[in-house]
Amino acid sequence: MVQFAWEEIKKSMEEQAAHIPVMHKEITEYMRLPAGGCCVDGTLGMGGHTRLLAEQVGPTGKIIAIDRDRQSLETAKKNLSSVEGRVIFVQDDFRNIDRVLEGLNIQSVDGILLDLGISSFQLDNEQRGFSIKANGPLDMRMDQDSWLSAYDLINSLSEKELSLILKDYGEERWHNRIARRLVQERSIRPIETTKDLSDIVLKSIPSGQKWQKIHPATRTFQAFRIAVNRELESLDIALSKIVPYLKPQGRICIISFHSLEDRIVKNKFRVLAQSGELQLVLKKPLSVSLEEEHVNPRSRSARLRVAEKL
Ligand SMILES: C[S@@+](CC[C@H](N)C(=O)[O-])C[C@H]1O[C@@H](n2cnc3c(N)ncnc32)[C@H](O)[C@@H]1O
């Protein structure tokens, strides 16, 4: 009988999927940038979408590629060497999009893309502290020059504040129990690693709740990551600023990965549509195709919303 190296095949499929940007077909279709156009990719990551956009605008176009993460920018620059002349790399938070464009003397652009959250590159590096699966320091900063890490929050906030973070940013049912346990444990010794955190979550929740579809600490990790990086605030601020920088018929495409982000996008788009500044291109968010979900299971929860400037 033929013996397949299943683990290696799976690993190679996952590596290939990691290089294909989420909803790449939909982004190409809905962004529909003109040749010679100019577009902002506010979440450069590994440069997958930036490459698509750079191919759409062609050799005379420009992509302003922003990321808060210095390491991601360095890696993306290498990945994008073939379209290098079309990309302007900027290390910043996309909430500062006005400052970035004004600094580059760009008055308006043909499109803006945000692919929210963290990349596989960040998730898979245990030293960054984003992963439940690998043990590493409790960091979770996208911008490694920022002063606040998950360690700082978890070891210094009050029980009430921890509980609020877990409730509001993780929609965690057991927020009170987890917060209480965090405070108890850190009175014995500081909570230092991702393993410490996931063990504490497992000890906090009722035993019948330990076997779920997702790891029981997933919501806790999401909550602290959002708090450390002030992710929802960045999204809200960016959405309040971007419309004046879009050309008429210019499009905003936003891919979100959880309901908190999607709710902000939905509400902002609705308000901007009511005031006549934008029109919705998609009435409902698009989900990933079954085909893409099969190749890249991490894309499962992605939702795309698209709006156009009037
Ligand atoms: C999901 S990944 C993007 C992947 C990218 N589209 C690709 O094809 O490789 C999200 C990236 O956006 C960055 N990011 C998240 N929030 C940001 C913000 N507020 N400002 C700038 N970059 C941000 C993260 O550091 C991460 O590299």
C-alpha cells in the first residue's frame, strides 16, 4: 500500500494557504482599481493583498501599504520585491491615514482596503505571544515599539477592569470567574506566559465547558489582544476619517474576523450611507467560499463589506 506523509502534506497545504490572501478573488473583483490608480492597503501584513492591488494598478500605479508591525513590513518588502516600485511602505497605525496621506502629498485615492486582525506570520511566532497553541511571553503587541503589552494589562488592572475587557472584547461568558482567578494567581506570582494564561482560563471555567469547538481560552486571548492594540478604537477612528480621501466611485473594502469589528463597520457604513457620503455595494457581508474555507480553514470567519464614495 502507498504510504502518504500526511503531516507533511498538511503542513505544505497550510503554508501555501498562508501565502494566498483571504478573499483574494472577491477583493480583486470589488476593488476594481483603474490602471495607474492609487490605493491604500492599511493592513499590509505579508503583502498578499498589496501584491494583488499592485498588479491591478500596474506599473504606473501606487499602493500605500501601512502596517504597525516593523517585522511584518521588513518581511513584506522582501515578498514584494517584484512590484517594489509601485509600493510605498509606511509603519504606522491606519487610524493615522490622514497624516500618512498628507505626509506623502496625496489628496485622494481610488480605494482603501483593511484586512483586520493579525496575520499568520504574527500568530505562528510564539515570541509574539498571540498563540494559545505555543508557549511564549504574554506580549500581543502588533507594534513592538508600543509601551503596553498583555503582561502589563493582566498583571496590573483591577479585577473589575479585567472582567470588563473579557466581557466587552471577548464576549466571554465566564468573564467574572476568569478575572477573579487571574487576580488570585498573580498574587502568588506574576502571570508571564501564554501557557499560564490559557491554564488559568481552563481552571476558571466549569468543567463541563472545557470541550468546545474552539479552545476555551480563545475569547480571552482575543479580548487582551484587542485591548493591548486598541483595535476597535483604531477601526472607529479610521472609518471616521477616510471618506474625504476617497475619489468619487472609490471603494472601501473591509474584511473583519469577528462580530465586534463587523458591527463597527456595519454601523459606520450605515451612518455614512444615510448622510449621502457612501453607498453600500453589498447590502450584506460576503463570507468566504466553501472552496477557500477548505484550503485555508483560518479564513472561515472572514466577512467582507464594501462601500463606494458617491
Ligand atoms: C490579517 S493581517 C493582513 C494580511 C495581509 N492582508 C496579507 O495579505 O498578507 C493584518 C495586518 O494588519 C496589521 N494591523 C492590524 N491593525 C492595524 C492598525 N490599526 N494599523 C496598522 N496595521 C494594523 C497587523 O499588524 C497585521 O500585519
